[in-house]
Amino acid sequence: MGIPIYKIKNLSVEYKSTKVLAIKSFEFHRGACYVLTGRVGSGKTTFINVLSRKESKYNGNVLYEKEEINNISKKGYNENISIVSQISETSWSTVNSYLLKQLNKY
């Protein structure tokens, strides 16, 4: 499949000595679509927060383009990555219009 955009190895996150996320190995590849699913509290948001650099207290390796994401300048990283937050309101008409509105900010 080629070189992954993200490569995750032995990622774990703990809050107050409770492990909330544990991923042994995972890769994101260009051109593929990924869906995160799971019960409330299963670590989906924590995982996205690690990838978006909102969560920096983790163990393991999270590589973006072969480099540890915390070693990349925040400006440089944000020029290449956009995270569209989940919302609970429905003031937008379609998913497409919401995504375009959010991505146009970048």
C-alpha cells in the first residue's frame, strides 16, 4: 500500500491511572477512508486528539510522514492536517456544506 501517512506503534493514553486508549499497531494510507466507531468512552476522541496534537501525554510512537508528530512544528503540521470536530447541532443543511465550511477556514 505504500508509505503510510500515519504510523502508530504501541500507543497508549492514561487518565488518572486508567488506560483509556491502547493501540498496538495502526497505519493510515493515502486514498483510503477510515471510520472510527465504538461505544461512548472507548477512546475515539482521545485517538483523534492525539492525531490533532490536542493530546500530547501518551506513550508509544505516532509518526506523521515518518516523523514523530510532536517533533513537527505546530504551524507546519497545521498547514497539512485539518481536523473537523464533531458537532451536536444541525444548523447546517448537509454534511457536504458543513465540511466545506469547516475546511474553508484552513
